[in-house]
Amino acid sequence: MQWRKSSYTGGANDNQCVELGRLAPEVGIGVRDSKNPDGGHLILTPAQFTDIINQLKRHTEH
């Protein structure tokens, strides 16, 4: 799986963020802590991932 950092991080050397990895379409999206890439990852369905992103957007708008 190829991991990528959010475009909202401080740059390529910023390790204070999460990384995303696209799994097979029927599996979902992997999310891991960039500070601990060998510590495992969370697997979310596309619907769960979308829900979390929408919740974060609503939370930061307040």
C-alpha cells in the first residue's frame, strides 16, 4: 500500500499528522499515525471515511 500525508501538513518532513492509504475499493481506506508507521492502521469504508471528514469539517467551522 502506498501511504500519503495530507496536503494540510507542514511539509514532507512534518511527522505530526495522519497518513492515508487506498486499499482495494471494496476494502476501504487505511489511516495511520505518521509518527508510528509500524504501529498498525485503521481501516475505514469509504462511507465511514467520508463521515469522519464531514464531522471534522463541521467541528472546525465552529
